[in-house]
Amino acid sequence: MGTDDLTHAAALFRAMGHPIRLGMLERLRREGEICACDFTDHFGVSQPTISGHLRTLRDAGLVRTRRDGTQICYSLAPDGLEVVRRMSDALCTAE
């Protein structure tokens, strides 16, 4: 991996580096698509806190959005997760 690839992978891992954000990704993996308001009750934090975490994940390219009327629904972004998978595989592969 080149320096740019490593920088990108590090940014993705940083975005996942909070328990709530990691929990959001895990929940999206299980449920497919979730509206932002549904995360508030699940994690017991305020809507602005949830919005900040979702923005971090979106900016990193780990989630994508879809508007449904006034709601914004989130789902996993396969491209960002593929980078994480490749880096994890590379780190776990014995040579």
C-alpha cells in the first residue's frame, strides 16, 4: 500500500474509533438502513450527538444517505468498508 492508501485507511479507522460510531456501523450491518432518529433512542444520546457521529462516518465514506421526506436514512457504503476489510486482512495475514 502506498502512503495515500495508508492515509485514507487511517482516516477510516479513526472514524470508526468511537464506541457509538462502531455500534452504528454494526447496527447498519444488521438492519441495512436506519433513519437518523432511530439511533437516538438506541444509544441514549441527544440528536445533535448522533448527527455529529453520522457526519463523521459520512465524511469518511463509511455510510451513505438517502432522503425519505423529512427523514435522512443511512446505510453502509461498500467502498469505504472494502478499504477497511483489505487493510484488516493485510494486517492479519501472516507472511
